[in-house]
Amino acid sequence: MSRIHLPSTSDIVVIGGGPAGASAARILAAWGHGVLLLTKNQSHVPTLAESLPPSCRKLFRAIGVLEAIDEAGFYRSTGNTFWWGNDQMRSEHFADDERGYQVVRREFDHLLRDQAEAANTTVVESTVKRVEFDTDDTATVHVATDSERRTTVEVEARVVLDCSGRSGIIARRGFRRQGAMPLTLAIAGVWERSEGWSLAEPTHTLVEAYHDGWAWSVPVSPSRRYVTVMVDPRETDLDKAGQIAATYRRELVKTREISRLTHDAQLSEEPWACDASVYSASRCAGSTFLLVGDAASFIDPLSSFGVKKAISSAWMAAIVANTCLVKPDMGEVARSFYTAREMEIFSTYATQTAAYFRDGATMHDHPFWTGRSELNYDLDHNAPSAIDLDSVRRDPKVQAAFAELKNSAEIALIPGDGLEIERWPGIAGR
């Protein structure tokens, strides 16, 4: 990396050029703010594939990248196929014949950064050394300017968005929480089969549970598939000599369907491993920073909503950052709203994923499954909790009241003695 040149000040500094960082940067730059996006060079790091459901299209449209994504030529999927909880195959198609996207993350992230740059974001490939919070109004980001990282420059920002994912440049300064959450190691490989795959639904993401882990396969072309196994390093007999390839093949053999799929295919890239453990944060905002996307929390990959969650978080963070800049008197309320929303989303996904693992545990009696079937996460965080709408819907008094309303010829509502009104923040546009 040659010496880089950076501005001395910026309205907003975004740390991390993944889906969360690039999306937030694009939105805020399009709204007229000065945005500096700092991203690491990831060309030497193995990349994963991800399956993005059709529901992501609404988000892509909201941040102005839908057309570019549709034109990029990503492999399109019609649904998912599961072997989960029993030996029966379940194949589910997306509703209304919609199609999702099967993307190689490096390519997808690069596209989003290009879109951020097109919206006047200043994108710089560099390494952030540290962030200092000088006052309640500004923060100083120290950025390495040479390949040896010996020389740094300071960039003063009014708001810093930590979109650095698991690295957590700001998040790891006392905000990250993992507690009793299980550990998960993802081991991935890339497979080629020139004649295609013997599948009824070749575009589907495949998900298969086995005795002490689960595997998934994401096709990125008619002949190329990423296959990943998810294991608990404390429960699985991992190769202690560091031979990831041997461990990977040993885990694949434990599967039935995915093992059959790859038996005559070519492993085109050596397997690699990365941490996929779940975590959250004690809070997601401070006077001059927001934790965004995977910097705020990481949900189990089983949900397949990691990228969608990251971009949703970026959209919300952009709204909150904009509020802090143009309406400082609303800053504290906006940041509290953001933290509560991030924690609510993490709680929702954690509850949903635990239910999936309980289904898997019905067939596989192993600590990998039983440990993930229970909500060992601290979902409260002492933050305001959202209303449990499902509980409200099941309340007999609520059901009776709605039944009475439906049967009434006319309705005249008047405040009752037990009526309580609380003021909650909401999004009212820019």
C-alpha cells in the first residue's frame, strides 16, 4: 500500500467497507454529508458466498443499489432445500416466484463500495489504528498511511460508524458481549463440477444437519458451489496440527446428501476457517459513535439473514447519524432508539434460531444441538423492551375485544380510565 492522503476532517467516518459500511456511507453521502469510508484490503483473504433472499430487494431499492445489483449478473436462486430434524428432504420455493441472489461476498462488497463512491463517498483503503473520543461533539480517528503502519494521520469526525464487523474497532472497547453463547467455527471450501450438479433444484441453497454440526452449500454458478461446515470447536474433534483440509473432509463425510453431492466434484480452493460465533453488545451508540451491522451483533449463520440484517442496520444508522448532525437536540433520543432497535433485532433472530436448533435436536442428541436449543443469551441488556405482539395477539381479552369490534354496527372510541400514553421515537423521514 502506497502512502495515502486523507482529509483532516469529515462529517462522518465509516470504518469498514462491507455491506453495512458501504450502505450507510452511500445513504449519508447521497443526503449531502461529507463521508469518509475506510476499508481494509481484503484481496488476500478467502471470501465466503452468501444466499440473499428476495426480501433484500426492498432494502436494495431503499439505498439505491437495486439496479446495479440486478445488472451485476449474480446467480439467482429460487429457494432452499433442507434436511433438518429428520431424514426427509424439504424443498421450499420463494413466494410469488421471486428469486434471491447467490453472491460471492468479495464481489458483492466491492459493488456496494463502488455505489457508495458514486454517491460522493470518499473511499480509502487503509487501516484504522484507534479511535479517540475527545469531546461529546467530536472523535479522532487515527489511520495508518503506509504499508508498515508506522505513520498515522488524524481525521476529526462528528460521527464515527463502526462497521468493522467482528474486528469491532470501537465495539471491543468494552461493549461486546458473548457470555455463555456457544462457539461456532465455519470451515469452507469451493467445489467445481463442470457438468453441473445432479439436483432437482440446482439454484437452491442446501442445508443439512448431521450428528455434531451442520453444513450448507451455496451455488454461485451452474458449476461452482461453496460448501461450509459449522462446528463447535469445543465439541468437535478438530485436527490439532492445523490441517484444516483434513478436518473439513472428515466433517463432510458425516453428512449424507452434501457428501454425495461432492464425491465426484473437484475441490478448487483449499478449505479455510473463520469464527462464526454469536455475540451482541451492551449498547450500540455513544455521543459520537454507532455500532453498525456485525460490529453491533452477529447472528447465527443458520438464519441466512446476516447481510440483510447488516444493511437494515446501516439504513437505521444512517437515519440516526443524520438526525444527530442536523438536529443535535434529538441526538440522545435517536441513539437510544437505535440501541433498542438493534437489541430487539438480535433478540428476534436469537429466539428464531434457537427454535431451529430445537428442531435439529429432535434427531441429533449431541451438545452441539442441545446447547444451541436454549437461549443462553442476555437478551435484556437493561434496554427498553419492545411489545411482544405475539403475546398480545394470544391474549383472550384482546381477542374478545377485537371480536366485539368486528360484530359492532358502529364504533365510538373514548379514553378509558386505564389508558396510558407513552411517547416513543419513530422515523418520520429526513
